[in-house]
Amino acid sequence: MPAELIMELTGESRETQVQPPLGAWVNFFHFDPEAPSQLKLKSVQSGAQIDRPVVRHDHNWTVEIPEAACNRPAIIRFRESAGNTYTYWIYEPGAPDFALFTALLDRYRDPSWIRGRGFLVLHGA
């Protein structure tokens, strides 16, 4: 099973910017801040495929995802495919899986979580 990242999308003012905490960048995306790379992303819901750079904004690293401009709070789920390629889903309030992933994040936090938006990296077997 491939690795997955489940993360809260909170009420950030920049709606399309997804800002994983540093622990998620390092432990899931294998991110090197000295050499940020481009991510290849595919939305399972819309089928859209996009290439996006990882960009530094103040003290946060961000990636622009158009579907993240949704009702908040929401959940984004990434699944690692190969290299820097990831599929993703966005779950808004009212969607059946939103309640499931919210309950999961309420109960479990990633060991590298310090503060801020909740996330959990699930490593495949």
C-alpha cells in the first residue's frame, strides 16, 4: 500500500495555497528545503493533472492546488504514486469521508506534529 497524507485544510486566507506543516513536507513529500522540487499532482475527483512548484511564503512552504478553494474546514488526502507524483482528494463538510477523516485526525496526530493544522502520515506496507 502506498504512503498517504491526511491533513486539515483550515481557514487560511490564501484559499488555493496548501501549507503542509514541516513534518508532513519531510516525512511524506521527502522535501529538501535546500532544493525544493516540483510536484506532479492528479485530482481523483476532477481528473485534473497539474505540475506545481513548492514555494516559500514567509515561514511556510506552500503548493497551489485549485480545488483547495473550497468550504473550510476541509480535508486533503494525498497518496504517493512514484517519485514526486501524487494523487489527491479533497473532502468538504457534509461529504461522507469528511467525517471519517476528521475523526481520524481528532484521535491521532503524526509523531512529528508540533502545532497547527492536524495531519497524519500513513506509511504503506
